[in-house]
Amino acid sequence: MTETTTSASPELSLVKAALSGLRADLFRDVRAYRPLPRAAADGPWTRMFPRRIRGELGVLPHAAVLALALLTFAVGAESVSFGADAYVAVLCGILVAAPVALTLLRPVLAWWVSLGAAAVLVFVTGGSPTPWPAGSLVGHTLVMMIVAARTGPRTAAGMWALSTLYGFVVTPVTGGDWYNSDAVPMLVASGIAVALVTLVQVNRTARREVVQERTAGAVERDRRTLLEERTNIARELHDVVAHHMSVVAIQAEAAPYRVENPPPELEQAFVTIRENAVAALTELRRVLGVVRAEDYEAPDAPQPTLADLDRLLDNVRDAGLTVDRAVTGAVRELPPGVELSAYRIVQEALSNVLRHAPGAPARVEVAYVLGGLGLRIVNGPPGALVKPSPGAGHGVTGMRERVAMLGGEMTAGATDDGGYEVSVFVPVAATPDAEGDA
């Protein structure tokens, strides 16, 4: 026996979902409390006003709605003032204006109240014109426009459809004729008004989502860049650390043979040192294998140090950059990680000068002090005849990551003459030899 299953078509499923959402918007959440928020103080139109009063402009949307309610009151009262008691005219004005004001707090409920007020006003005005007296026509259209601006296209379409249905149902019930009925003019006028408001709202929502996506994308790019930079640092430092761990293992293995008749305790200590060094080296290579890309190839040449700065400066001079170097303090050998990071920082800073300030002179200052190493890379303003090349903007992020890894401090920013300056200080513990030289 073959079991057959029938599935609804995509069109039918879409219609069901729309009707379900419309039922939730207009019927289930009728009394939803949604106060109108204040306008943003940094909006494009608020920038036209002085800064000291921008904070007070947040209530302008509320004031505009209340002004529309007052206009609706005047239209509603005026439409029944002829041949009617003054109290009745005021009551009719309140009847059509109250839903407009109610949109400030409960927008969907305001639309239902406005629709009910239109039916009441038909009988108060004697059914002429039907089914939308002047006050209801203005007030109900304004209510639909405000609610459409505060909700979404689905709710706006549902309100307009039900309002149109109401007009075509009420016209024959009240004994009106289609020639004198204002159902069709109301259908066209309200449809155009609600459609315009909905288009503006959809466009605003789309732009807001684009801004959010761009912001999220920028944050994700910064995070990815930071991770990539950390991975690059790990790859570069691997050779440095691996070299020292290999030396430790080799020396620990050879040390017992340099001592005549070493005690067993000393031999066991060197064996333990070698085993720990080999284990640490193995773990280091395993961790590097996790962060290493599949297409990554380990460099054959040793990692650069500050001793290679002259070659780096010659390369950037060949690229057209005018750069000077100044060294202060007693030059000494620093830990390999500091040497490598200092070289990379200078390299990245000079690359930024070539990209963002072509034609500008640059200066590299290296200061050996007792407490660490200082770097300063500064350049002048870019030349007027050369256009800067756009960059990814992640060079400073990479430099900061290297400095943070070494526990140092870094500042980067524009100078008063239009150039750029990068200042770095990396703490380095003084060795006994350095203290003796000092």
C-alpha cells in the first residue's frame, strides 16, 4: 500500500502566513501598548538646529501628531456645524480627532476606534455623504498613515483593505447610491497616502538594516584581522621559540658528558630538562599546526631583527620614500621576540607611509633605554601631486596587537602638520650584563 502525502503549494502557504500575520497584527494585538518613541537627536534634520536645543526636538513627532489631531477636530466639527447643535459639532470633532491622538500610545486600537467613529458619524450626519463624512475621511486617512509609519506594509495593507470593504458595505446599507458615495474617492486617496508612507517606511527600514549589516561586517572584519594577525605572530615567533627550546634540549643532553663522574642526581636532572624541552617543542609544533593555513610555507631564512633595519630602509628608499634613521642609547641584543616585533612594527609603519602619504619624508627613531626599547616612526604630510592609495586600515591593528603581546604601550595619530606618528615603548627586563655596562 502506497501512502501519498499532499503538501500545500508555496503560494497557498504564503497566503496562509500573510493572513495569520495580519490576524495577529489587527485582531490579536489590538490593545498593544506601543508609545511613540522620541526622535533621534542625531538625525539628519536635527543637525540643522543649534546643538543646545537638539535634545528638545525629540518630541516633535508627538507635537506633529497632536497638531494633526487638532486639524481633524476642526474638520470634523465644521462638517456637522450647519444645522446641528454646537455641542454635537464639538462631540463629532472629538470623535474623529481622538483616534489620531490615540496613535501615540496604541496605534492598532486607534485604527479600530477611527473605523467605529466613522460608522457613528454616518448616522449623526444623516448619511450624507456616505460612508465617509469629511471628518472621518480626513481623520481615518491620517490614522492609517500614522499607523502604517509605525508598523509595517502588512498591517498597512490590511487596514486599507478592511477600510475599503467597510466603505462598500456601508454604502448600500445606509441607502446611499454609488454615484454620490465617497467610497471610491476614499479608496484612491487613502490608498495613495498609505502607499507613500509605506514606501518611505520600507526604505527607511532597509537603510537601517544596511547600516546594521555594514557595522556588523566591519566588526567581523576587525575581529578576523585581529585573529589573522595573532596567527601571523604565532607563526613568526614559532621559529624563535623552537630554536631556543632545541638549544635547551641539546645542551641538557650534552651537559653530563662535560662533567667527569657526574652524580646520578645531576644526570637525572638533565634528562628531565631534556624531556621537558622536547615535550614543550612538540606541543608548540602541534599548536602551530592548528593555526597554520594549509597553504602556509615556513620561511627558509631566519626571522628579521633590528640589525636588518638598514636593509629595510634601503628597500623603502628604492620605492621612493625619503627616510632617515636615528639610534640613541647603547645598542644591545634584545630578546628575539622583541627584535622581531620591533622590526615588523617599523616595516608596517613605513608601508603605511608609502600607501597613505606618498611623497612625504619619514623618520625612524630607535631608543635603547635601560627599561626597554622605544620606537618612533613619523612622517610629514603627503605630497600634493601624488594620490594616496586606499588601504584596508588594519596595519595599526596589527601593530597594536604586537605591542600588547609584549606588554608595551603604543600611540598612533595625526600630527599638527598633517603627518602621522607611531610611538611604541616595549619593556625589556635588564640583563646582568646590561646592568654592568650601564
